[in-house]
Amino acid sequence: MTNTMTQIKQKTGVDPAFLKFCLYSRKSTESDELQQLSIGAQINEMTALAKRENIEILKAFQESHSAKDSGQRPVFNEMIKEIKAGKFNAILAWAPDRLSRNAGDLGKIIDFMDQGLIKQVRTYGQTFTNSPNEKFLFMILGSTAKLENDAKSVNVQRGLRAKCEMGWRPGVPPLGYIHGIGEQKGKRSIHLDPKRAPIITELFEKVAYQNYSGRSIVRWLDSLGFTTRSGKKLVVSCVYLILKNPFYYGEFEYPIGTGIFYKGGHQPIISKELFDEVQLQLKVAPKAKPGTKEFDFARTLKCGACGSGVCAEEKFKRLLDGSIKRYVYYHCTKYHDHFCQEAYIREEELINQLVRIIDKVNLSEAETLNKMKQEMGRYQRFNNLILKTDQKSKIKTPKVDIKEYAKYLLQEGTRDEKREILNCIKTELYLKNQKVYIK
């Protein structure tokens, strides 16, 4: 046994010949540890130490991962597993904080020392064995590292709150804004992006006042060649994130989901009134499964441009008196042509055109008269049961114009009655350029 090994045995009570060392090196990716030695430097320093002390390193473990949270380091967990299996019983590390900055992982090492699974922990300037004083010192150094982390976290959060109170939201500004050029990191103000801000404003206006949908907005942006700061095109989900972001009218929530809002120091792109109008347009009440909401004339017409079906959607508008009015718009489903450009048509105008075109269509007289007979029968039963009138005469089909009756149902009937009378029409109807026509 060499003099060095003899000295170690006398000092620690552990025979170095029975120590099986592994080397653990770690570099955090977080900013609070950027001044620590790199992994390569740690390995070089500890390898040189092992050579001087005649220590054989059986395996080297290395990873780039924060040690703030317990049990989150895969390489460290692998080392602990192999120590528990008896492959190693001693650890080389640059400093105690390389092994742990949290109570959970620190407790594992101390627990293994108590069980005799870890005989020795060697750092660049210290040796820790299973003696009360040395374990206590190791725990103090590990706890100090945790205290530093906790204190830095508190200071960072305090700094972020102070920044928010000054009106500057931490992080990358939303699309339409840019950071001030040449300003110090952490103190940069937020300015309008002269290239994108006007388009963002128009985006909100199109949704609020022109009933544009998310897909319509994407097509419009693509036609302008609009891209993000990184050069990517916007997708529908990103459009809706923009439309729901209060940052654009001058407020922001931080952290997201906390319900804590701050008044921004940046220049708003839109007014609060325009933002509220957009939220009203985005509102769907009550939320229903896709395809389950019923509209009077959905699936009864065809698009005159691409042959797809015609569907509908509803929009809400806040009037000057504070009331909310509901509008229904019919448009192409784009089933056959995803880029069909046919315009929307209001339900009121659609009804007016259907009434005008009834005189020109082939309306099934038998089916229409049968429906009229059913309605007269219902009216007679109402008289007998409710009004107590005695009508013994048989129901006769009234001599009325069936097309006038069809017009009446289109204007005053229920959804089912409107659909039934449209089913009596044997002529195919098409919608193109906001006009109903017979092909």
C-alpha cells in the first residue's frame, strides 16, 4: 500500500483498495449557474486529482441538467441505481452542488452513506465519509446550494413583478410588436412593429365588422405574404391566439392563467371596444359538438361555384343600446374546393330570394297539398279540443295557391316546415354571388 493510500486509510478509516469510484459531472443549462466549470473542465480537474491520489475511476457520468428539482436528472438517477446495485461505493465530483441543489437528491446521498452504500464522496478540495461531522458538513454545503437557488428564484420573481408593474411584460412581445433595439436585456421597452402592426389592426377589424372566420383571415394574410418575425406563415390556431390576447388593447396577464392583469406601457394596436366586439364574434353559446347546431336552410342548397353544400354560422353584434343581435350567414362548405371564394349571404336576404324564386321552380303539388291537409287537420283538432267548436264536415283541401303557401312557410314556418317545403321543390337550387338561382 502506498504512503498516500495509508494516509487516506488513517484519516478516513476506509481502505482505498475497497473503494469503487464513479465520476459525476454536471453543467446546468440555467443562467444562474453559467459561471460554473464546463463538463469538460470538471472531468479534466477530477481526472487529474484521481491520478494524483491513485484513484481508479470505473465509470464517468455526465449530463447537462438543472439540479433544482428532485428526481428529474436521468443520468443522476442512473448513477444512484448502479450505486444501489453495488457497482460503485464512492463518488468523485467537482463540488457538492454538482451532485445536488435540492433536498430530495441530497437526502438520497446521505441515506446511502448511512446504509454504507456510499463510503466516500470526494470533491476537488474536500472528502466526506460516513462520519457525523463530515456528513453534517456535506448536508450544510448541499443545503446552502438549495438556499442560493431558492433566493435567486424569489429575487427573479420579484424582479419580474416589478417589471410588470412598470408596464413591461416579460418575454418576447406578441406579433405586431418588437423590442427596442440596442437596449439592455431585461430593461428593453416594447414598440410597434411598423411592418406588422397595421395588418394586425386590420385583422381585428375584419373579424369584428366583416364576419371573417379564422380560415378567411389565414387566406387573407397569405395573399398579403404576411409572416411572423421568424418568416413563418400564420395558422388558424395562431390567429385565434392573437384575437384573444388583451395585450393588443393595452393590458396583459402575467403569469398566464393567474388572472393578474397589468396596465401595459406599450402603445395599443386596437381599442378596448374593438377587442370586445371581436370577443363577441368569437363567442359560441351554447358550445355544441361540431356539426350538431341546426339552421333553417343548411344542407338545402348547393354552391354555384364548386358544387359543395351550403352551411351556416351565427354571429353576434352589440348594438348601440347595449343589446345583442344574432345574425345567421350562409356560405359554401368548401367540401370540394377548400379555397372557394363565394361570399356569405344573410339569412333574411336568402329567405327573400327563395320567396321570389318559388314562382319559377317545380313544386310538387301532391306533396305540398298533403302538408296543407295535415296542417288543416291539426287546426281542426285544435278547434275541437280547445275552442270546443263542432266541425262535423270532412277536411277538404282548400283551393289556394300552393306557391303562396310555400312562400308563407318560408317566411313564417318552423325550421322543420321550411325544410319540408324545400323538399317539395324538385328543381335544384344554387347559391352564387349572393344570389339564389336555378341551374
